[in-house]
Amino acid sequence: MRNGDVSFWWRQIGLPAPRPALPGDLDVDVCVVGAGFTGLWTAYYLRRLDPSVRVVVIEARFAGFGASGRNGGWLTNSVTGGRERYGRDDGIRQQAALNAAVDEVIRVADGEGIDADILAGGELNVAYTPAQLARLRAFAAAEAKWPGADVVELSPAETRDRVGVARPLGAVWHPHCARVHPAKLVRGLAEAVERAGAVIYEDTPAPAISPGRVETPRGTVRAAHVLRATEGFTANLRGEHRTWLPMNSSLIVTDPLPAEAWDRIGWAHADTLGDLAHVYTYAQRTADRRIAFGGRGVPYRYGSRVDTDGRTQERAVAGLTALLHRAFPDAADVPIAHAWSGVLGVPRDWAASVGHDTATGLGWAGGYVGTGVTTTNLAGRTLADLVLGRDTDLVHLPWVGHRAKRWEPEPLRWLAVNAIYAAYHAADRHEARGRPATSPIAKLADLISGH
Ligand SMILES: Cc1cc2nc3c(=O)[nH]c(=O)nc-3n(C[C@H](O)[C@H](O)[C@H](O)COP(=O)(O)OP(=O)(O)OC[C@H]3O[C@@H](n4cnc5c(N)ncnc54)[C@H](O)[C@@H]3O)c2cc1C
């Protein structure tokens, strides 16, 4: 089994040919820092909307090195942090914008000739314990009140018809989700950005950004607009140490399963597959007949340290493997080919945001927690409109300009995150023994985390 190497997705398609580093000092209109989905979508729409704008993207390693090239490939419509926080009308608008963003990513991929194994089979979340089933029912009832959520509840038999998981007690499904190959999508998007006329400089870390200036060891970029698109790596930027907590998530992927196993499992529509656990898992059926299966490993490293090469801990691999085999006994004899991890950005209130200060020209987008594959597209379009001063519906969405308070200093931050995840793991263990309702330990952890 390989461990690290950025991700299985990148190893499968090969790392991209390196792009040049920043050649020295530069004057442009917009400097985007970070070449993940956020930075790339922003550059893409800026150039598509106004080809006269000079846009550069500064990237510490290579385009797609971060979460964008490592994730579970759920192109889904989640409103990070929940739409309830915005009130009814704004919540409905935010949901509609995310539903549309799923379609927009598919439309652009199609139009730009990006083959990213996209299959729009919807999102399936399964309950495996009585407590998960109770949460599932409450969730389905709450979702039914929101137009655009389009969640339907499935019986155990209907669940197995979609994906042949072992012993499901029920599931919820909605149609606004597609399975993607993350590295193919981010690689193709970077190329589309270049075709649109923006320049990506790689191997150029920016330790500090300020109004009008991005300083790097290779030169300084002066720009009227400086946009931070560094997500889980934001804690490394000067002055941003407590803005978003870098949270780790890990994945494993199997070798291709034999045809007889797929005959039993089905999974014909390639729905993305999750569960209702507190420490939840997320999975996809890959285009080459593997199962990629993810969840939290060691969630947080002291001092907001972030990873470098995607290596994950042995106990994260063992934990994910056990859960994979519980859901898919047919995969028990199939070797795990690769394990890796990535880092995502968590704001103190768990709500994503996008914004731009017209006075300073500084902008940002992120804090997507585990649901950024679609939201980054909405963020990119919104940032482009904000920078260009366009008065569109997007710039009036409720997440625009939102700011969360900063995280606590260490050692409080480390203690709190580890205590919260220990509590969630304990609650999952209690519930696995048959508790009919959510464990009180999890309720306490929800309260502490502000989740
Ligand atoms: C393991 C994992 C699984 C996930 N699964 C899903 C999923 O299935 N569905 C979903 O919706 N979301 C998922 N997510 C979240 C999703 O991948 C992210 O929200 C999204 O990719 C964020 O994109 P981004 O461009 O903001 O950040 P990133 O992709 O992390 O990009 C940030 C970039 O900035 C660069 N950078 C950072 N600091 C600097 C600096 N100082 N100077 C220059 N460059 C810098 C980094 O090298 C990196 O390339 C997952 C995340 C992880 C880690």
C-alpha cells in the first residue's frame, strides 16, 4: 500500500509538468494566492468576464496540490455550516445558488473538454444504527421544509437497490450531486485558466500578503486586488494563524474490485456514499471500479501544523479499512492500494465565506470544512463579480462578507479539538451497540464545537 505521494488521484494520472515560478517583481491587476479550486475558478471567471484584467495565480507547490487534488470527489450542494443560520429567504437563495453551482461545474467541464469522470448519480447517506436512523428521519423531515433540498427517504431495500451496502437501516438521497475525479478536474481547470489568459506561477510560496502586495522569496507582486485562496494552509500566513483551523481528513482506495463483487454491490449510478455517524465517512465508486473511502484520521495537529505530502497515520488507515469492510464485506479480500490525507479549513462557526474589501482590495474565500468542491465554484464567480464591481445576485448572497471569530490560542485549540473528536468517536461506539437515540456525549461535543 502506498501512503502519501499527495494523493492516489495524482499518482493515477501523474503529477503535472511543472509551471515556471514567479520570475521576479511584477505589476498586475489581480493576484490570487493559492491554485486550488478557489483560486483557479476565481481566475477563470475574472478572465472570462473581462479579458483585459491582468490576473496571476501564485502557488506554493503546484496547481491542485492541496485539498482540491486529494478530496473524496463529491460535487455536492451542501451549504457549509447549514442554511438555517441565514434565515428562511436567504437560506433558500444560498441553497439554490449551490444547486446551480453543481450544474455550472459540470457545464464548464463539458465546455472546456475536461474529462473528470463526472457522473451525476446523486448523494446517498445511509443509517447503520438505530441512533443514525433516528437522526436520518429528523434530517429528512427538516429538509422537506426547504425548497431545493429535494431529499427523499429510502427504505433498506431501496437503499440496497442503489448501493449494496451491508445491513442498512435506511437512507436519504438527493439528486444534486455528482462523483468526480478531483485531480482530473483541477488539472483540467488549471489548463482552462491558462487558455483564458491568466498566468499560474508554481513553486512560489507567499509567506505574507497585504493590501496591494504579495511578497514571495522570488519577487513581489503588486496588484490592486490581492485574493487569499489558501484554505487549510491559511494558518501559515502571517497574521492568519487563528483564522481557520487546519483539519485533516484521510482516504483509502482499494484495488479494482472483481466483476462478481460489483454484480452484488450494484452501485450503477455511482452515487456518492456517506453515513450518519458523528465521525462520518464518505465514499465513491471510481470510474475504474475501485472504492475510495474517507473519514477523519487524526483530526488536528498541535499549533495548526499542516501536512506536506499527504501521508496519513497507520491507525487512520486501519480505522477506515474496518469501516469499509463493514459496509462492503465483498471488499474484504481486495487490497488497499493507497492511503493519503489532506487538510481543510474550518472557521470557528463552521460557516464558509467569501468577501472583498473595496477599500484595501483584499479578498478571500474559504472555510468550506469538508464541502468545498462545489462551493469553490460559487466562491470563484462571486469573487470575480466583487472584484469587477458587478452588482449581481451572487454578491448579495448571505455568506458574502461573513466573518467568524478567531480560534482560541494553543493549547486550548488542540485540547478542544481532540476532546471533541474523542467524544464523537465515543458516541459512535455507544450508538453502534444499539442505542435508539443520539448519544448525549455527541450533544455535548456539538455544544462545545459550535457545530
Ligand atoms: C481528504 C479531503 C476530502 C474532501 N472531500 C470532499 C468532498 O468529497 N467534497 C467536497 O465538497 N469537499 C471535499 N473536501 C474539501 C474540498 O476538497 C476543499 O474545500 C476544496 O478543495 C478547497 O479548495 P481551495 O482551492 O480553497 O483549497 P486547496 O485546494 O487546499 O488549495 C489551496 C492552495 O493554496 C496553496 N497555498 C497555500 N498557502 C499558500 C501560500 N502562502 N502561498 C502560495 N500558495 C499557497 C496550496 O499549496 C494549495 O494548492 C475534502 C477535503 C479533504 C482534505
